[in-house]
Amino acid sequence: MAYQPKSYRKFVATAATATLVASAVTPAFAAQDFTDVGSRYKEAVDYLVKNNLTKGINETQFGVDQQIKRVDFAIILAKAVLTQQQIDNAKASNFTDVPSRGVKEVNALKEAGIVNGKTDTRFGANDEITRGEAALMFANAYKIKGDAKNVNFTDVSDRYKDAVAALVDKKITSGKTDSKFGTQDPIKRGEFAIFLYKLETMDETPQPGVSKVEAINDTKLEVSFAKAISEDLAMEIEKSGKRFVVFHGGQTAQSDNIIQSKTISFNAERTKAEVILADTPALEADVNYTVALMDGDNNAVSSVVEKFGPQVLKKGADTPEFTINGDQDKVVLDFKTKMADEAKTVANYEVYENDTKLGVLSDYVVTGDGEWVDPTDKKSVEFKLDKAAAKGLLAGKTYKIKVADAVKTDDGKQLSDSQRTITVKTPAISEAQPTAKVARVVGDTIVVTFDKDLGTEHFNEKQITVKKPGGQTLNVTSIAQNASPKELVLGFDAGALDADLTYTIDLPSNGVENAYFANASNKEVKGLKAEAQKDIEVTSVTAKLQQQVDNKDKADLLLTFNQRVDVAALNTATTDAIVIKDGADTYELNASPEAAVYPGDTTGKTVVIKDVTSKFTLAGGTDTFIPEDGASYTIEFKAGVVKTDAGTDAKTNQEKLKATVGGVSISAPEFDKIRMNSAEEIVVEFAEDIDAKNLRASDIKVKGFELYDNGKFAADATLQGDSQIKFSVSGNQLKIQPANSKVKFVTGDVTDLVTVAAETIKGKSSGVANALELSSADVKPANIIDRANPIMIGATKKSANALDITYSEAVDFKGTDTDKQAAQFTVENASKAAYGTAATASTGLISVTFNETDTFKPDLDLAKVKVKYTKNLNVLVKDDKGNEALSQTITGVKPQ
């Protein structure tokens, strides 16, 4: 059983003073109530009585001048320094003379090593305790020491000298006189009270109360103490493992359904404890908890020693938000914190209106799970709305999305109950209403282009008014939706439209629905002009590459012609009719360009080809066209490809049309170059500036070595995380360095020398994240720049006079003089100082034989051996790039 010193007693008293005072069995007793307690004893007696350590001998007397029996001394001392559990659970002491009232206390003091008996079977329970014996017990109980040289009392024998020195040095007593301690005199209750009070209150430095509690995850807490706790107390708490309990506002530390620890581990300084909690019940998010240290394993009958809180231990994620994106075709869930992959699982979301469940999110979106808006931070996930879904959201509504328990933050935190019900406001009806933007005459039709995708059409031909310049009204004979999702086609009788005239169109409201929000029908438009395109040849074009807002890895090609063009004819172009030239490379169409009128240009002269990467392929190859920021490209249209939008026999371009367009970045970052500068620095260069704000050291892996004490080391190590590597980013460079001197990098080109995890880095310009792991293995050999000098990593004993020296890469010797090659290596602090007489190089090793046959005797302390390489310019050690090993000394040799 572990003994608890005075600091533990004070630890309890500090945390639970109110409890101790309230539990005193004689609440009326205090120094002023005792007629025999003078000012000398008042403060000490008050303390002992209020803390329930002792009482008076009756209601009016404390008994300051009465002597104390050894058993009564033991009872009081045990209450002061031991826990009730220690007292109750102590093994029998074998003393036969202890009365029942003090058996447990004497047993406990004996087990703790605080007291001994007069003999093996006799404690001397009814003997009056002497000042010398009291000094021994006090010194043992409070683990105090002093300098025996300071004891000048003539009546203190060697048996008591150390204990008396401790009391004197701690200013607990100064003896009865300058020369006499009174070793054999019986101690009186008044003297005892003063001694005990001073011992209890000595050294009023801050006690080791709990100063901070931090939840590392759902089942691990880190508890910090204001001051290091004693070694004995830490040992007892660790052995128990159950001394911490966690309870919320509706509970006490003694409640049934509290969370109890199952293992406790202190750091070396005993200022922090790692507390592993039982798996059930689980910590809940955003609930205030109190963490308490108990004085026993059974919380129902144990007392609180110290507590901290209440505070929220498990913080839920910030309240997420559901929004509709700008194009109104996606729902975006922003959690505002990094989430685990379950946040993308569509099955984890249900849709409610008020308290009525409408369905699951998969009823409203296209088949499949969602995608991260930014894979590097994983804070927002988007789901594509399905125009053909059986269920649809309505504009101007407020819905609730309920999130399943499986959705957690990346570090395992749960959403609180309130955070699992997310309010979703769809766009106002006025925002979702489609608006007609462009109208153009195409043969015997007028094509009207809206700003939003169109759903079901409800127009009656009689509702739409189309007038000639002179005011005559034309009959609309049909209304149909075009292949383009944003277009309506108004049909007329053959020959009713004149290619040289401009028509005015009035569209009533509520004739066609928003494809995604069925209750948002089109706005009324009056005076929309539909200009017939005169049959004038298209002679020029300008172009622009534009990154898609919601798909940053895609770019659209905007083409603005000097006349409106026949989009349908353009979409029948052959593969070589429209090309993109990038220097000597030519990219051709691989299918229909699927061009459409661009609603952003009300003249109707701009068309858009969506996602150029998917539409253009290298001529004669398979590589797709991927634009790059800062590059320049040429768009070419063959003669006869671009037809004016003026009817069946309209003119086409007679000459090739050309447009120069600047590139945009839509690519994920890739390793471009690897610069190995030393065993302590690798620089990775990308083709563009990067955004690495979400990159962590745990996302980077580097091949290298770990060095341990006494010359031991680990070769072929994969270095990862804050404890092994650190990094910095500037522009397009990622600089990687060891986190400490015990870590070294491989200095040669090896497979996967450096890797960076997927979805951790974005292009600064493109905002596109690396979807796959990046590896140095994918870098062209010519772009691996090796300027790193090879270094000795460690040495391993091979025999009594030979070592294998491990290098940071494959090495060899310069020249052919084998004697001089070997002589570059010497050893110190070996059984004998020695130099190399033979040396051979193999992959990553140099094996050296030394001149002394017993260089490394069996009893040699290999940890102190120094292996020294002194560079000789004629026979030096080098790698295959010619990088030379510098003179170097390493300490410690691994055993054979």
C-alpha cells in the first residue's frame, strides 16, 4: 500500500475544505470553547479541530497538558496523512496489544513504514509517547529531512538525531531549551497540536491542484497540475487507474452513470497525467463536465480530492450551413471545420419541412455521394441537384437537414444535437425565376435564351406576343425546349420571318419553370429584341478561357464572333475543323463541341464550349488539352466551318479564323523538380505557386534515418510527422528539413524519396487540389538535382577489428589506392586506437578492417567509441554524382 505524505493531505484539504469543516463531529468545539487553550495553542487547536483530526477530551477542555498514548497518537497521525482507503485496506500488523479503536490506523501506519512496534508483536499502544518517538513518527510521516550537524541537543541519541534535525530545520520545534530536546519526555497534547499544525501548514507554496484539463479525443484527457505531485501519490493513482471521474451538471462524483478512467499515466515530472476514459458512457459534445480526482476506486463511496470545471471537454463542430450555389444547381454544406469522409455520404442526410420528413437527400440529388468543395480543407461538401429527380426543392422555402451520428469532424468530434439539425433556405422565388436574356431569329424560329436551366414549359402560343417593326403581330405556332437547357424555340409558319427585320417579343410570367425549383417560373419580359442576322460572312473571332466557378479543374472557351453564328451548324464540325494550337502541338475536337449561346452576351454573338479539356485531344495521340496559366494558345477555325445565323443558305467563313487566347490554370500541383541539398534539406519545386495552408507534417513522407543514443540507428526509415520533419512553403517551393538532430534524410535518388498525401496542396492560381499522392518517383530523372554530400549515419560492429559503416546513400571511393582509402577511417575510445587497413564499398555501406586485431574487445563500451573519417582528396568517399563526403566523426557503435 502506497503511503500518502502531507502534500496529499493538503491536496485533499485544499479541494474540500468545506466538506471537512462540515463533517466535524463536534461543531461547537473550537479553541475559544476550551477553557485550557491559551493563545500559544489557539491557532493549532483550531486547525486540528476544524479539520476533524482530533477533538477535545470533553466539551470544555482540549487537554493541552495531558500526555498521549501511542495508540491515540497513531489514530490522529493516520487521519492526517493517510486516505481512508489506506486505513481500511491495510494488512494486519501482528501487534497484539492494540485496542480495537486503533487497529486499522496502526496497521496502516505500519504498512506505510511510518511506525514500528516495541517488539514484533507489541506496539506499546497504551504507553505514553515520548517526544523522541513522536519526532521519529512525524519525520517518517511527512518525509522531512534535516542536517544532523545542526542538532546541538545533548539528550538526542543517534537513533533520534535525523528525525529531530528534520523538525528543527523545518522550524517545527526548537527544543525545550537550547541544549535539551526532551527526547524521553512524554509529549503533551498541546505540544502535539503545535507540531502537527506546523507540519500540516509548512511550505505554503502552491499545491498540486488540477490547473487544466484538455480533451485530446473522445476517450483521452490530459490533466495538468499546478505543481508536481509526489512520487508515491502518482504511483498509487497509476496503479489504480480509476481515480478520475467525469460527470455533468445533473450528476455528482458519486453518481452511478459517471465516466470513470481506466488507465492513468503521469509524465516524468509528474505535472501532467494522461487519462484514458472508459468507452461508455461516451463524452457528449458541448456538454459542461467536471473532472474529479477521487481518493478511492469506488466512486460511490470515495471522496473528491480535487476537481476542475465545469467546462466543455468535447466541443462540437461549428454549426454547419446548407446553401445553394450561384448556378442554383448544387447544394453546398459548409461545416466550417475539417470533416471526416462520412460527411460526403449522401445517405447521412434526411430532408424535413417543419417536423415532416420529406425524404432523404438522395431523393433530390444525382446518384452518388458528394464531393469536397476544397479537398485540402474538407470543410464543405457539395451535392449536385437532379433535374429529373422524383422530388425537388422549392424556392423561397426553409427546410431542415438532419445529419446522421456517423458524420464527425476529422479529429473525431461529434456534432451536438442542435448542430445536427441544419436550416436550409432555398433562393427566393425572385432569385430563382428564369429570365429571358437573348433572342435570335434562326430560320423559321426564334430561339430565346434564359439565364437559368429550364424545366417544364406551360406556355400557350396565344400568350406570347411577337411583333414586326411596324406593329403587326405574328402567330406563334409552336413552343419547344431546345437541346440547350437554357433555350426555348418559338415556331412560326414557313416564311413568316424576314431575315432583314428585327422582332419584339413579350413573354408573360409563369410560362416555364426553373429546372431545379419548380415553383419559380419565368419573369415577365417585354420588348425583348430578336434581331435577324443579316447574311454577312463571319470574318473575325475573339476568345477567352474561363475557369468554371463550381468546378475549378475545368475551363470553358468563350468565342465572340463579329456576327451571330449558327450554333447547330457549329456543333457538326469535324474533328480538325476547330483546333487549339500550343506551339508545335495541335489539339483537335474529339466529338461535338456542344457549343451553346452564352447568356452573358445579350447580342447573341458569343458562344461557349464547356469543359475544353474533355473536348480537345492531341492530334494523333491521347493527351487532352489542359490550359496553363501564363501560356498563350491559338484557336483556329477552318474555312467553311462558321456559318452566319441567317438561314439555311447563309454564308460561311471563306478564310481561316484565328484568335489568340491566354491560358488559365485548372491543374492540380505536381512535383516539377527535387533538389537534394543535404542530408538535412530537400526542396520540392512545383510548376506553379502553391497554396499549402492545409498541409501538415503528417502528410509528408521522406526516406531517411533515425539516430538513437549509444550509436544505434534505424536505416530505411520513413520519416513523417512533426516529431521527425518540419517544412515551409514559399511560392512554388516546399522546403523539408529534419525536426531535430536525430533525423537525417537519404542523400541519393531512391524510389519515393519524398511523397505528399493526396488532397493536401492546391494551385495558388487554379485552386485545384492534388487528387492523388505526389511522389518524387514521378519526376523526370533530369529534374532530380542531387547536390547532397553523403554522410556517415552509423557504424555496426562486424568483428573484433571490423566495422560496417552505413552511409546516407550508395557510395564508392575515388582512385584505386586501397591502403589510403582505408586509412581515412580511424577509431578512438576503442580497446585500442586503430586505423583502417582495408575498406570495401557496397550499396550504402563501407566495410572497414582495422590494424589492431582486438580493436573492439567483448567488454568494450561501444557507446563511447568514436569513428572518424578524415577526407583524403585522392581517395575520398563520393556518391555517383561526384558529391564528396566531408570529414566527419560519429560517436557510438551498434553491437554485432
